[in-house]
Amino acid sequence: MTKHLSKSVAIVGAAESDLGKVPGMTSLDLQAQAAARALRDAGLTLQDVDGVFAHVDDKFAGLHLAEYLGIRPRYVDSTSVGGMSSVMHVRHAMAAIEAGMCEVALVAYGSTQLSDGTRKVGGTPEDMRMPRGQFITPYGQLSPIGYYAMVAQLHMQRYGTTHKDLAEVAVAARKWAQLNPKAYRREETSIEEVMASKMIADPLRQRDCCLVTDAGGAVIVTSAARARTLKRPPVYVMGIAESFSHHYTPFNTADWLDTNVAQTADAALEMAGVTRADIDVVQIYDHFTIGVIQSLEELGFCKRGEGGAFVADGRLAPGGDFPINTSGGGLSYNHPGQFGMLLLLEAVHQLRKECGERQLPKAELALVHAPGLVFSCNTTLILGV
Ligand SMILES: CC(=O)SCCNC(=O)CCNC(=O)[C@H](O)C(C)(C)COP(=O)(O)OP(=O)(O)OC[C@H]1O[C@@H](n2cnc3c(N)ncnc32)[C@H](O)[C@@H]1OP(=O)(O)O
């Protein structure tokens, strides 16, 4: 249905804010810093921006960012659906640009969860306000780690996945991080070290969980026609799809491992007119090691239940035959409150061949996948140069 929109818009500017621990900044500061850098990258100015797409833990995110930047856009979208929001905003920007409602869209995200100590592992008042809260939170279920721990338990019980399989994902991420000067954790690690790290929510140990860092990022999306007049090589949106299944906890679904991921992967690939085998760069949300195994299966890179075997023997790491998350991912690079923006940025950097030591030799087509909440929704994006 959206096939005709393939290559109708492109990312023409992309930048991270300062990363890691950034004291003295607010999430708005980080968004604005990233926005200024992304605009400079594109050769555009704030006056060119007429669409703002932002999400932070604030329902007025787009409005606040526009006001902070001193601009008066004619289109604002502050939809927040968890980790995938920034990736989904690229689709919403495409729709708005194609409908003539804006021409230069700023997509931004920022979080200072490390510096301001706002990341809580569970039992927050917000949890209690959600419908599930009263039945789950009082019993000590940590959010979202506890939910993914239950998914991991089920995966292990049903398919024989082991903790060593999970650890493979964490070690591969660290090996990529060692090639990325901006990564937060770059020290050597091993399968044994991951497996011996402190238990957080059985079977997920500390090193199975993403980092808590500050970070922000921004991309500039515009029409293909405008993109061709700018200084950067356009990174085209070849295909993109989003899908929603349930609210937050998978325990309301018939099978916790059942997701809508394949639906968005198939739709995005079809829109792009390419197959899984054509993809050079894969960026997958790694909030927890089990999330990567589950995503690889659900995206159709292997069958459900085979993800553990798929990631074995360093396959995802530098030098492996299925490299993913070349930045070091949320597990070792940076993980602000939500990771979609950083996944998107790494895909753009790979396609523009600006990744230094971690640059993949062939990088023409990228697949970015991000879920929201606990695989409650997801977006798949195919980018190409
Ligand atoms: C939509 C979504 O994206 S869902 C995901 C949202 N994010 C999360 O849920 C965050 C998950 N992670 C966490 O909550 C925490 O990192 C935990 C609970 C796993 C670990 O917490 P703690 O053991 O209390 O560690 P704490 O956060 O205090 O950090 C202690 C040290 O361990 C480090 N550390 C934490 N996780 C890791 C890791 N995976 N690898 C290496 N070091 C780590 C920290 O960087 C910190 O180092 P420092 O003292 O040098 O700064």
C-alpha cells in the first residue's frame, strides 16, 4: 500500500548530542544540541524546520522543543510509544512531508536518566497507574527487566536457549564498543564474566541488561527532491512499517513470544522492494540480551526457537558473518531512556561510511528494528543509499 512512498523522503542530517554522563544538561538541552548538530550536518538552519517530531517522558515534547528552539513549526508530533518512537517518527515525518504538511522535519530525542537518576527498575507510581500495575507491581515485578526475564525464562524452557547464548550477545556488543571511541563501556569482557555478573531478574544478569546513560540524537528528514539540493548524500527511506498488538505486558497475550514483528519486517521489505538477503547493516534494539535473540527470530533471520544457536561463536561480533549493532548497542555503547534514535543514527553513519574502525565493508542497505514497551508495538525501517 505504501510502496509508492519508497524513496520519497531522505535523512539529510544526523547527529548525536554529548553522550554518556552529561551533567548539568536537561533532556531538552540534549535534544537541542543534537538538533543544531544535525542541521549543521545537513547544511540547513532552524528557520528551515517546519515539522517537529519529538518524544521524551513528556506528552508535550514536540511543543516544548519547538519553543526551546524558538521556532513555530506547522506540524508537531509528540507520539510516545516507548523505545521505537524515534524510528516511528521517521514514518510519521514521511507521511506529513508527502501530504505537504511540512517539508523539513526535525526528529529528536534526549534523556538525562543517568545524571538525574530517573531510571527506576520498577514499582514506580506510573506502573501503578497502568491497568496491569495493581496486579503485578505490588508483587515485586521489576519493569521492564522483570518482563523480559519472564520472556527469557519461557524461551529457555521451550527451546533450550542457555545463558551462554544470551552472553554471546553481550560479548559481541562489547567487541563492537571497543571499536567505538564514543562507547560508554569499552573494557574487555568474556562469556564467563557476563555469566558471573550479578543477578538482576533471573535469568537476566547485570551484563544482560542495557546501560543507563544520558544521550540524545536528531535526524533531519526532507523530501527526496529537497534532499538532492543539499550537501550530504541522501539516506533514503526505502521501506518502513509500524504495528501495534497490546499494551505493555506480554502476559495479556495468548503466547508471550508471539509478536507483530514479522508483519512490519515483511511490509517494510516489500515497500523497499528488497529481501532479507539484500541487507548489509542490521541494527536491533538490545535493551536486554534476550531481546536480540527474540528480534532476530521474529524478523525472520532465523526460525523461532533457533536464535540461541544463531548467535553462537561470535557471529554477531566484529569479524562474524552476521554483524549487528556496530556501535556497541544499548548493552555497551549508550542507552538513554529509549534507544531507537541511537539505532537509527548508527545505521545512517554506516550507510554514509563514517564509522572508522567499525565501518562495515559493504553498507548500502540497512535494516533498523525497534520495539516499543514489551514488544507491544514495533517499527521496521529500511534505509538505503
Ligand atoms: C524501552 C527500553 O528501552 S527498556 C530498557 C530501559 N532501560 C533499562 O531498563 C535499564 C536496564 N539497566 C539497569 O537498570 C541497570 O543497569 C541494572 C539494574 C542492570 C544494573 O544496575 P546496578 O547493578 O545497580 O548498576 P548501576 O546502574 O548502579 O551501575 C553500576 C556500574 O555498573 C555498570 N554497568 C551497569 N550495567 C552494565 C553493563 N551491562 N555492562 C557493563 N557495566 C555495566 C555501570 O555503568 C556502573 O559503572 P560505574 O560505576 O563505572 O559508572
